[in-house]
Amino acid sequence: MDIAFTHVFVWTLLAFVLTWTVFYFTNRGKKATKLADAVVEERKDGGAADVIIVGAGVGGSALAYALAKDGRRVHIIERDMREPERMMGEFMQPGGRLMLSKLGLEDCLEDIDAQKATGFAVYKDGKEAVAPFPVENNNFSYEPSARSFHNGRFVQQLRRKASSLPNVRLEEGTVKSLIEEKGVIKGVTYKNKEGEETRALAPLTVVCDGCYSNLRRSLNDNNAEILSYLVGFISKNCRLEEPENLHLILSKPSFTMVYQISSTDVRCGFEVLPENFPSIANGEMSTFMKNTIVPQVPPKLLKIFLKGIDEGAQIKVVPAKRMSASLSKKKGVIVLGDAFNMRHPAIASGMMVLLSDILILRRLLQPLSNLGDANKVSEVINSFYSIRKPMSATVNTLGNAFSQVLIGSTDEAKEAMRQGVYDYLCSGGFRTSGMMALLGGMNPRPISLIYHLCAITLSSIGNLLSPFPSPLRIWHSLKLFGLALKMLVPNLKAEGVSQMLFPANAAAYHKSYMAATAL
């Protein structure tokens, strides 16, 4: 009996232990599976990032680095990680270099064969003058020179710098849409490099995907206006006689530019108006260049300009767009760069405005420990929109006005304004230094720009009326005055009269973001 009882007890105990063991490991396996699924889902949702940035161009990469240095966890999603081959973004004004240095990114201009530029060489009707950036400028605390370079090399440097930080995740993928809940953006859906559709979540999403942004339409109702087209090519294995200058030719139908972008490469470009755009495919563009543009290129630049054409250099065409900045009504999202604000690229200042915006945004976000507070982030965005105005309003107004003046015309009033700009810019002294400080982002004060625009207008009218104010000359002068108003008034309306006319805002901006002790 005792032996039988013992056998039953042992077998029962073994069955219990076996059942418990199977249950334990089965349950443990389920928990492990759930944990693994959760980890996979977390990775798909962005790995608990604080900020998602759409686009790893100049703006996205620079912002990622700045926010990551402040301790934020950043997830950047970029459509194409290969080195870009762009015609835009090849000239960094002195003001842009200052912003780059304040972000700790000045070394990204090193090791890319960037060329130093000290000013503009301007040509019109066989005449030539050099307009340098002002060396003695009490308002500017950085070396007063620009840099020209291959845009793709610069972008790759910024990407490497950003991804070198442990809290930056740089991923190749195509963002398809924004994830929205009750008017708040929670993240994005995207296809990763393997083609899998997934999503990334974060308290703050920054859209920085350029002028062709497919996300802008869901956030803002502003549309980009195509003003003209910029056509360009690279002449290789050559060097300009004066590589330290950006060469601006006031040709017809519009301007032509030539500048060194590496020790052996020269960018040649010109503007074509939309109504007279020659076809590249059937050879019309090549004929247009040889018959219309080449005869207007100064002799000292002609050999290099022709070299690219004769060697069959690849011709690139990009639209010159204009779009006023406007804030999205949705929370949890910020739009930056060309997806947010564009002006005519004639003055080569887009990157400078973008870096200024990043500097402002970074400083405003620093006190916020929780980016998930959509209301506080919205307050930051509203402040950002106001603080950026001295730089953005100056550059937007200057770019849009300058682009109109650069177009050649048979109209006597328009041509008088064009001649007036050339004379003013090249006259030396306060006129030249003042205009070049504005062009270089060294003095972003809208009221200073308005002063110089008024001075150009008055001097142009004086030239029209000289030597005697005949009825016809008075009529042309009135037309010129009307042209000046058409250049200025729309920008006053778009940027805000108070922001343009009251100097206190510009002084505060300079003290906070441009002074030697700032940041």
C-alpha cells in the first residue's frame, strides 16, 4: 500500500512539474514574442524620437545637429541619401556663414574645395565695376566674405556631422503623409529603404523637404509662384581670372552669372523668362545660348563660358519661385526652408535665411522640456514667425525687387531703374557698402533696405529728368516711381508694415543672433 501510494505520488508530482514547466516556458515565449513585437513596433514608430525631420538637405541636417546637441532625440527621414547634384544652394553669403558658425557647423565648409568670395563684379553695356562686401562694418562680427561650392558636397558634410551624434537617427525613406489626430500632427507614414510602409511618431514633426514639398499642401494654403527659370551648366578644368568675385552680368533678356564653385569648376548660369523658354531637347537652348547670351558675356569670361557649351556640359534648369511664409493652423508641426518661404534666388540668400530660422527655432525650443505640449510649441512657433522677420523680410524684399530690376526691357522707365541700380551699387562709398551689407546678410534691417530703394529710385528719376524735365521725361519718371511702388508695397503687405518700418525688431534680432556675444 505504501509502495503503491509512493508510486502515485511520484507520478503525480512529475506530471505537475512537467505541466508547470510547459506552461511556464509557453507563457514566457508568448511574453518574449509580445516584447519582440513591441520592440519592432517601437522601431517602426520612430524609436521614441522627440523630433522627426522630413528631409536631410541643408536645413534638415543642420536642424538635426542643433537639436541633438541640446539633448533631443532626432529621427531624420531623407528620400535619397546620395550626394545631391543641384544648381541652387552654391553660394553662402557672409551672414549665412555667421549663422553656420553659431550652430557649430562652420567646419562643414572645409574639405569640400569651397572658394572664398569677397564681393560681386558687375557688368553692364561694356562697363565693369567691383562691389566688395564691406570690411569695416560695426554691425557684423564675422569675417565679411562668402563661400561658393558644390551644394552636394556641403550637404553630405552636414549629414555626416548630424549622424555622428548618438541621438540622431538618419534613415533613407520616402515620406508619404502626416499622421494627424484632432488637428495635431503625431508623426509620418513612410516607405523605408526596403520598400516597407511604416510609420514614425514624435511630439514634434518638422517638414523641411524643399521647394517640391508634397506635405506643404496639407499644412498651408499658400502656393508657390514660378517667376522664371534658371539655366546653368559647369565649365570644368578651368579657373576665372578673378575667382574671388561672383560675376553678375546685366544682360538681356535677364541676368547672367558666372562664379567659381571649386578650384577647377565654374558655374555658368542665366535667367530665362517663362514666356520665351527654349527647348533643350530639340537644340533651341543651345542656339539661344550661342546667339543671345554668349555675345553679351564680357571677354574676360567668354572663354570659360564657351568651354562648357563646346564640351557638351549637362544643362540644368530649375524654376525660380516665390512664396510668402505662412504658419500652419495644425499643431505639432513646423515647416522650414523652401517648403515654408521662397524668394527669387538672384541674390543667393536662401540658405542664409534658413540657417537664421534654425538658430531662432533652436533657441526658442531650448527651455521646453516636453515637446509634447502642443500649446507651448504653438506659442514658440508664433514667436519664431515674428522674430525671423528682420532677416527674412529684408532678404525676401531685396530678392523680389532685385529680380524685377535685373530683367532687361525696352521700356525707358524700367531701363532707367536698371541703370540706376548699377550706378548705385558700383558708385563706391556708403552706397556700395550699404547695399552689399544688405545683400550679404550683414545688416538685416528692412528700414535700411527701404532707405536704399528710395535713394535708387530718386537718383534714377534724377537721371531721367536730366538735363531738362520735358513732359516725356516727367511721364517716364512717374512710371519709374510707380514701378518702385510695385516693388515695395506688395512686400510691405506680405511681411507686415510694422515689421518693415520699425527698427526695434531688427535691433533685438541683431543683439540676440548676430552680435559677437550672442548665443
